[in-house]
Amino acid sequence: MLLADSDERIRQGLTAQLAKYQVSVVHCADGAAALLEAGLRRPDVLLVSAGLPLIDGATVTRMVRRRLSIPVVLGVSPEDTDQVGPALEAGASACVARPYRPREVAQLLSLSDRGHRGGWDQPLVCGPLTLDPGTYEVRMHGVVTARLPLREFQLLHLLMLHAEKVITRDRIRAELWGDGASRSNTITVHIRRLRERLGDDPHHPEIIQTVRGVGYRLVPPGQFA
């Protein structure tokens, strides 16, 4: 992985933490160096912070995607939220909160790597519901929904990938959170928010159905108006 970030402590810290997940990191400090290193090294994934000096993250994303077919993930600090839209339009595969949480970055890199091999970035279609990891968009009847936060996007991807099959809470927890959701209502909250974004009735859901005591099942909403 190539990490482009102006903060040396973040670069060194994330490099050390990702080593625990068997992720090898090469890092640089500005957008110009990121472009040079990406061209020379052709990394599996580029993680670039939005607020890079010399050349910002959105511009780096656009220039890299013109030349290389590698996943580009944008690191977004609270003051950089205005760059999310331009970066996604420029071809960013996803966005992740900065300062980084190593587990979240490792999971995202794993998904991006699957996409680089032809899995994660393939659009999924369930009736009028479409999820496109390449553009980070979800559409219902052709209309783009509100932009989904990363975890909700991953959750919807998992459910759509196994449409009409029951996905257990244990599997959701293991694939998206590890042990982080083992003693909380995290999954329930994310399911509720996802239903709201899809226009699914929270009291009588038809798209994301609860299988009591087991987990959840996504039913393609083709029969619904």
C-alpha cells in the first residue's frame, strides 16, 4: 500500500499498526510525491489524505485514476469534508475517517484488494436497487440515495451480495467489526439507519428483513413501487 499523508506521526503510526495485519506500507508526505511513487511502484492500493500539500487528495485521485487502475481511498479529517464529493467524482473507491483507525483501514484495504482482483468493485443489482463500489453510489429506481457512510455501504454490499439469504449477526460482526460490536447494539443501529436511507418502513421492513434470533435478509425490492 502507498500512504500519502503530511503528518509524520500518522504515517509512522499507521505503518506500524498495519504491519500487524500483514499490510506492507510505503509512505510519502505530499501530493507530488504521491503521484511519483504511484507511477513508479504501482501499489495495490493508494491511501491519500484529502489535505495533502502541493497537490490535494482529490486532484491526486483524479490524476492517478487517469493512468492506473488501482483503488484510491481518501482519508478525510473533519475539516476536509468538502473534498469528499470531488474525490468520489474523481474516482476514489471510498473514504475513511482520519485520524485513521487501523482495523477499519485494514478492512477497507481488504475490500479494495478484492475489487482490484475483480470482486469488490463490480456493481450489484437487486431489482431497482443498485450498489456501485466503483463510484461509491447506491441508487433506488435510478435515483441516487443519500451518501452512505463507509460501514453502512459495506453492510449493504454484504447483504446484496447474498440477496435472499439470511446473513447472521455473527457473520456481520466478524466481517465488518471484528470484536468491536460484540456487546452493543451497533449492528441494530446500522440496520435501522440503512433502512431509513433506502426508504424501507422501519416498523414493517420489506427490503431488509429481520430473521428473529438469527440475522437479516435482503429481499430485492422489485415488486415494490
